[in-house]
Amino acid sequence: MIFSPLARFRLALCALLSVPLFVVGCDNPIAGKVAGKIFRAPNKTPKNGLEFSRDVQDVARKAYAETFSVNVQGAVLRVGVVEPGEYSFQWTPKINGKNVWVEGPIKLSVTRTDAPAKGLLIMLHGFGCCKEQMLPWALELASAGYRVALVDLRGHGRSTGEWVGFGALEKRDMIKVLDTLEQKGLGKIPVGILGVSYGASVALDFAAEDARVNTVVAIEPFSSARAGIPEMARAAFPEYASKISDRMFRSAFLIGANKGVFDWDETDTSRSVSRIHHPILLIHGGSDTWLSPDHSRRLLSQAKLGSRLIVVPDETHVSLPLGMEKIGGDVRNWFDASLLKGADQNVDTSPSDEQITKKSPAL
């Protein structure tokens, strides 16, 4: 089984850039097509992603204690809940360039416990992905005693929605998701979020809006969507995206905001971090050429005292989220320290720091 979160974007750019880019402006049809490939819901393309793999769906059915929908403005989101228990998960991910392969079967055995959840952790996936791609993290943290809610962000996985907002729309969606979890009796416990890439920045925007969120672990976030989108596109697909000028991207951004009906000021992740009143944990790959570790360094400079950045040498944008054996212990320890002592005691006056960490396979 193979999946590539940006494969559809690459193919779209290839077709698009066979047309000369003569005119730049909001009325330029080529800028409109660029905007469509960036902002139109990724799941509008044929549904052949990881979430529709038989093996993955078999694992999901075993893992989810409950699934439900949440109505938000302009979309319906799908949520799956993994309760605390003992989860034995086996898979063999392999990386081949931009693609991740899973060799052989994916296996899961489940033993649920009656122990109360230590806290609620919300998992947010990357761009073009789905909630099932966060299942390995969910199972790891549910085995550590947490209730975990996995969310298909708008326009992703099995959720609906025509356009994405790079945090401006999604942070409001997530407030509704947490409201629903509380109404179901699943959320009135300390709350943390773990997000990857796009989902990491959404998590930070959400935490700035909702005081119920006690901490965030952000893996390879962007500090600014308007800076991160061209950087990632040109690094991941230079043969196509290098032909799109900064001016063309800016025109596409204006069109995308009009289509999605959002304000770019609502996607300023650096400003969001400055408004979060608790320490956060940032983790970035030292060899990430798609979104430079400087994105996390900029966020750390705005974060509350006690926040940390771990830069893991030799890890890329693709490999880092798969490296639970390298960063899983840091993530578990962070949530334990941040959530178990209670939100009203979650104060750390030590300086924020960057830690360059060489990780051994075992923690």
C-alpha cells in the first residue's frame, strides 16, 4: 500500500503549468486555477487515499470506540474516538522519496480498560491526509492512558466542505468539535492537541482561541501559511512550482481567501502562539527542506516561557511524524507533565529553549 499526501497537488500543477502564465492578478484564470489546487478541498479528487484502504479501515474499526459527525459552518466533520486501553499495533512503514509505503499487513489487537482517561488528546493530520494517518499516534497515547479523538479536518478524509482555510476556518470548526465531545461526556477533562504540519498550525490557531486547550504538541508546523505554501510547493515539486512566481502565489492567496470566505489575518500562526497562555512543545526535523525548522524557531520566539523546540537531526518532513520510536517519549512526557497536574497549575517560568537532540531508537 502506498500513499502520497501531495501527489494530487503535484499532478494538478503539472497539468496547470503547461499553460503560459502571461497575466498576474485576481482576474487571471491561471491564478484562479492555482488557488483552486491550493484551497479546494483535497478530498474532491477521486477517493483512493489511505482512509479507503481495507487494511486501514479494519484497524480503524477495531480502534474506534465511537465515531460521530459534527456540523460546522459549511461542512460536516467526521470524528473517531479511541479510548484508553492496551493496543498492540504492528506495521512496517517505508519511505521512498515523497511516498510512504506500508509493507505487509497492518495488525492491531485491542484490550480496553475501565480506567478513567488521564486526559483528552485531539489528533490533527496534515494537508491532503486524513484522521486514519494519525492512528499510530492515537494508539500509542491511548495505551498511555489517554482518550484520543481523531478528526478529519474540513475537506479531508470523510469530512465535507468545499474549501480549506489554513486555520482561519478550521480553528472555529475545532471549537465545535470540542463542544460536541463535552456534550457527549468525553471532554470535561484536561485537553491537549497533537498536530502534524498543516494540522500542527491549525492546533496552535485553535489553542489561541479556546482556553479549554491546556497544551499543544506541534510537529513541523508552519509559522505562516502564506510563507509556508510556496516554500513547500517549490521544495517538494521544484519542476512544477518553481514556475509559479511570488506574485502569482499572492494573487492565488487573495482568490483562495475570497472562495473560502476567510481573512488571512486569522491564519497568522506566530500571532496565535503569542496569545497562547501555556507552554507548547514544538518538534521539527533538522533535514526538513519542505518547511524549514526556522518556522518552529519563529514560533518558539513568540511562545510562553517554558516552551520547547526539539530539532531532530536527519529527519525530514515525511519521516519525522513516523518516528514514534525517536520522539514518542518526548510527546508522552510532555502531555503527562502538562495535563496531569491540572490546567490551573500549568505554569512554567523557566525560559523557552531549543534543544538539538540526537535520538537513539529506544527511549
